[in-house]
Amino acid sequence: MKKLLLTLFVFVFSTISWAQIQISGTVKDTNNDALPGANVLEKGTENGTTTDFDGKFSLTVQEGAVLVVSFAGFETQEVPVNGNTTLNIILKEGLQLEEVVITGSRTPARSNTSSPLPVDIVGVQELQATGQTTFDKALQYKIPSFNTVNTPVNDATSLLDPYEIRNMGPSRTLILINGKRKNLSSLLYTQTSPGRGETGADISGIPTDAIKSIQILRDGASAQYGSDAIAGVMNIILKDDYKNGSATLRSGITGEGDGEMLGVSLNNGSKIGEGNGFINYTVDFSKTALANRPGTVDAEGEAADFGAALADVQEFLSRRPDAGNINGSPETTAAKFLVNGAVDLKGNSEIYFNAAYIYKKVNSFANYRTPYWRTITDFPYLANFFPGNNPNNPGGYDGYLPTFEGDLNDYNGTIGFTSKINEWNIDVSATFGGNEQAYSVNDSHNRNVVLSPATWVDTNNNGVVDPGELSESSQLYRENSPISFDPGGTAFNHIVGNIDISRVLSDQIAIAVGAEFRTENFEIIEGDLASYDGGGADSFAGNRPENSGNFNRYNLGGYFSVDWDATKDFLLNGTVRAENYSDFGSTFVWKVSSRYKFAEDKYTLRASVSTGFRAPTLHQIYTQRAQYSFVPGQGIQVGGLINNVSPQARLLGIPKLKAEESTNFTVGIGAKPFKNFSFTIDYYSINVEDRIVLSTELTPPNTPAFDGLSDVSFFVNAIDTKTSGIDVVVSYNKLEVGPGKLGFNLSGNYTITNERDGAVNNPAFAQNSGQSVVNATQEALFFTSRPRSKWILGTTYDINKFSFSLNNTYFGKTVFKQQGLDTNLRTEFTPKIVTDLGVNYNVDDHWTIAFNANNLFNVLPEWSFKAENAAGQAILNDPAQVKVQSNLITFNQRYSQMTYDGYHFSQLGSLFNLSLNYKF
């Protein structure tokens, strides 16, 4: 590999040529009307631009270049420059635009239909039309294979929800910004919900107004991009327009009258220099109020769980039927800043850059500590800490509600240099990114008995310890406890260097070669003493010193790719990649893909097969902490998450983590058989070996090393999995109906197989004690807790100044096996259809008013018990047993709507949004 790279570099830099010309022109339709936003691309390169509002463009190209000019709804034209410096181009209406795809291949860009890989392309207007307040939720209602989970128990998860493509977890989808790797979040999901034990990039913070389009590659791409691309790649392409700026004021509220949202954003740009240089910037501020959806708590379940008198529980619940709980959508404040730009240099070269900074402040809550849970008998001082209006307790003590407050700072930036030297496209870049999350807990206390050292007091000043002069130890906490804590947090950052070189060698062959160096750093930030000492703050314990610190690694990778157009219709692509990590060694992966066009290019057959890998994240290797969690039938308990390099791991014989490996296969067909109609159908199969999972909670050995812990969990390469399914996209647009135009889009994902392949790889400690790191709950979280089928049917109608959209999203059945649930039962969520309505009114060329009603019919998640066998049916026939089982999985109905695991559409019900947009 090193010799090959050296040879290519020598060849590239020994054949420099600067033969270029500056051209300008206009793009119009047959009625001589300008076409703003038309794509103008130098064939065989990524050098291109778009026309301005008057249909004008300017571009520096090589002598002898051919321009590829395209616009939605018009036939694409190839226009030879032939030495001309001014071009007037007329496009004829024709088949739907073959959009340019840059994601999934390292060789020069191709059109969407000629790509050998399945790629979804979503424009910013489509995202905005969903009416969703964040980028990840907008994708939820545009891409069937994309899912994000609403979690009813927030803690750190309130800062960002887990997301995934094709049921593979957030760790297996790689996020790019303008083709460059975005940093991971520092958050490790540890709640019992989909995404448990994984981490992903924070895409919820990306301002939608800064996005030009999204390209989602639904295929394994580790060979092209490295780790994390097992399930696919999402490339977020930023706006590169220095004109057509806009300002937007938006507001929203739920159908229940809470969750008020107010936001304002500005997107604008400026031209830099005489060429195609530009800067585009976006500023976005928003605040969303709390939306609370508590359940009605069951008194008998509470009395049984907490050993309390039923009368005391009933008295409290008569005043607070929800037991004081607050769960739903927390109060969130966000500020987002993003800039994208480029500066033209001489010789068809440019410097490009982008940078973003996101700040989020989230105020959420732990479970309410009721007066029969944290009693005045056990903790008399609570009457002074949290006075209330309970007539049965001194000081009116009525329990307390600990807060969980999070501050998130996420930043990323890239600076790069591109040039075309003697037909070689060269791209050199450096990317920086990081994510820090700091937490605070208020209205809580440290209830643990921790004594200060005894102190000698020399009362008679004789310098000798006399009887009675050694003072007694005092309580550090309990009655002396603070009620506010700094439990620390986490931080992650990376620095990535890329060199990418590509060239179209002939009409048939294009090649690409490149290298990447990446260094990563993960920090566990120590909490203050009171937050962890003796057990720490009630609700969320801080990071202990021995569990905190900085952890880092680096890796070096290189790839080589070749595209061979065997004929004008048949394409073959091959890519190989080698990577070396400082902490676990080397890996080698490859990919082969092809496509065949026929019937005058109206139909395309495509297929790919590849191997892939995912390196364990630093979060998974080094995270260790005590954590509060809900244990059915026992309430909140303190468990321990131990890492794989700790003394505790050695005691249990837990092996160190190694990389996951995958094999991907995709085959499909895409077609545009006639004007305005297109469809794609793709089958996929993903097999993952040595999948890394966060184990279920296991009972530890009875040794001092595990004193005070009800259970332990850890990361382990535990299972092999196989996943297969079908993706379908059908589009039929621009149908003339009356004075307007009607469009339809149907897209869907159906999971054929998603299951464990073979036995669980249990460490000896678990095997010998009759336990397993993967139980029925874990199996459900991996394989059945996402909709098996998801379909989106969208309809649009444009008439005069109005634009209407109606989307129906079908969420198929999901199955849970919650922790503590009787093994003879399962929980099924009923399939639901969520309907969204959007209305846009273009007042004039500048002003647009948009109204969106999301979840128009207030559809909420519904679940029911199903029997696995006759024993399960016997339970369902007994209402008393059903109630017991229901209480187990909902914490006595605190989370009755979604259970303790979350679901894929909001528990908030209807949401109404109104926005006002002004175009400069």
C-alpha cells in the first residue's frame, strides 16, 4: 500500500498543468425564462456551481471541458466548452433530474440513477415541510429505514435521542458533513431502550436552515469511509449559496397546550473574490418549554414496592395522582451557529471551510422521591431540606423532585484545499470536532452515612491527648448534605486528516486513492466529592476520581478505489481499505459494486457486496460508574457499569473488546420509465460478527470489590447477528390536476430478518453462575423493539400561491420483553398511522407563511400483553396478575403510555407549528 501511494503521489505532482479558462453564461428554459438553482458541473470532476436567481453562472474549467447542466424536471444536457467563454444554454422539459451523488464513492460524482448504490436524496425544503423542530425528527418522517426513539426516562438521554438506520443502532451509521467525518457525541446510552450501550453523532443540533440536501447511503461503506459505516452513511451537504438568504420566525405548541416553542433563524451569505468564492452562514436560536405526560400511579403497587402503608400511599396519590413525576419532553434551550465557505485560488484551486458550534441547555427530572419512598422516619432532616404541605409529616414534608440539568457543547470544523492538477483531483483537509456534556443535580441530597475523621482538640493546651479531647466524628452528609451537586460529565473530541486523490483516466476508468489519520480523546470528568462519596447524590451519582480521566487513541487508514465502465451501461466499482488502530490492531475490508442500465437508461440494476468493521468506541472501553436504574419490583437500585480494563473486569474474567466485523449484500433496481415517475426497490442483508453489547444487569460475586452494588453490567463482544430487509421508494410528481400540480411519494422499509445468529458468547463468570449477558430483554432491544415495517405515503398539491402536503407514516408492530416481565408474556405495541398536514402560502416573492399540524389526529402509542403459551394465557385471564405485570414494566404506571423503554413516535400527541419566512 505504501509503495502504491508513493507512486501515485510522484505521478500526480510530476504532471502539473494549469490550462484553464473562466466561463460564464445563463441557463433558461424553452420559454426564455431563467432557471435559478440549475446544476452546472464539469464532467468527470466535482468542480461545479449553481445558477443564481437570474439563471447566471460562472465557472473555471479545464480547456476542452464538457459541462453537464441539469435542473429538476428538465432533460440533462452535456455542453462542450470548445474554447467559448460565454454560453447560453436552453434546457428542455424532460425526465426527472438525475441528481448528483457524491456519497458512497471516492471516484468522481455520478448521477443518482447511475450510482451502483442505494442513496436517498432529501432537499432542505422537504425537511422543512415536515414541520418537525429538529433535524433528526424531520428525517424520522422522511426516511423509512431511519428511526429515532423517544425515551420517557431522560437523564443524559434528554440531550439527544438515539437514532439508527436499518435497526443497527446509532454506532453503525457514519455521519459526514460535506463528506468529512463528524465527531461522535460524548454520551453513552445506558438506559434500557433501543440504542443501549452505544453512542452516535449529535445530529439533532444541526440547524435545518443550514442544510442544502442530505444524501443517505443505505449500504455498508467501511471500505470507503472506515469505522462506523456498517449500516450506512449520512452525508449532510451544507448550503453553498451566497444569495437567496432568508430569516424565519417559528412557533409551536402541543395539542395539550404545553411544550411551547419559539425560534428564530437567519441564513445568508456573501460573495468572496471574483470567482466562485462564497460564505454562507446560519444562526438559530430556540426554546422549547416542558411538555409533561405522566401516568396515574397505582397505590397498591407502590405500597408493595416500598413497604409503605396503603393508606399513606393513597393519601399522597389523592393529592398527586402522578406521584409528582414529570416525564415527556424536557425544557430545552438551543443556540446554533454554522458557516460554510470557499475561496477561489489561481489554477483551478480553492480553499474550503466550514464550522459549527451548538449549545443546548436541558432541564429534566428524575423520578419523584415520594414521602413513603424517602421517609421522614429514615431521613428526619428532609423536613428542613424540602418543606411542603403534607399534614402527616413534620414541616409538611411531602417528598422531593431531583432535577437533572445538562449543558451540551458540540463543535466541528473543516478546512481543506482542492485543486485539479493535470486531470488529477486533489483534496487535502483537516477536521476538528468535539462534544462535551456537563451535568448538574439540584433538589436532592446525599443520604449516605459517611463520617469525617475524629479530630483531636487540645482544650488544656498541654500538647497531650487527654481523656475527652478526641472529638467525635461528624456526618459529612445526610443532615449536612448539600442539595446541589456537580456530578461531572463527559467529553469527546477528534482530529482527522484526509488526503483524497482521484482521476478519470479515460471514458471507462476512474480511480481514487487516499489516506486518513484520526486521533480521538474521551474524557470522563470527575464530579465534586459530595456527588459520589458514599454512594453520591440521590438520583444521579457523580463520576468518582478512580473512574475519571482522559483516554485516547489514534488510527491510520488508506484506501484505493477504481470504477470501470465496461460498457456505457455496465459499471463495476471496487474499493479496498486497510486500517491500523493503536489500541487493538489492524483490519482490512473491501467492497465490490456494480450497476447495469438498460431500456434507454430508464432502468438500472445494481448490487454490492462488502465487508466492514466497527471499532469499539473509547466510551465503551473506558466508561465505569455507579448508576441508578429502575429494577422491576425493587424500585430504583444502584448498579455498577465496569469497564474492560478495570481490576473488577479482571476479577470477573471479562475479555478486552475487539472490533465488530460485518458482511453486507445489497441488490436492487431503480427506474424512471416515463416522465415524472420513478421507483427503486433494494434488498439488503447485513451479518455482524462479534457485536459489542452492554450486558444485562448480572448479580456479582459476594466479594468486597462489589459491595453496595445490586448488580453489574459491562461491555462484551457477545453475539453475531443477521439482518435483512427491503427498501422501496416510489415517486410520481407534477401531475396536472385542475390549475395545480399533484405529486405522490411512497417509501417503505420492511425487515425480513433481524435476529441473533448462534449462541451467546458468555464470559466464564456468567456461564458458571447460570447467568447470561444477553437475556430476553436484551434480545428484544436488539431485534424487535423497532417497527418491523415502516411506510410513508406523502401527497403534495401546488396551486397558485398555496402548497399543501399530507403525509401518513405507518409505524409497524414492535415487541418488547421488558426486564422483570413474566417469561410467559411479551409486550406488543399496536401499529399506528401518524398523519401530518402542511400548508404554505407564498404571500409574495419575499414572504411565506407555513402551518404544520404534526400528528393531526393525536395518535398515541398503545401496547398490550400477549401470551407466549398456555401459562401466559392463564396470567392474562386473571386481572390481578395482569395488573402486577403492568406495574412491573411501567414503574407502577408512571410510564403507562410507553412503558420504561420508549417508542418511535412522540408521546406528546398533536403538535402545531406556525412559521413566517422572509427571503432577502
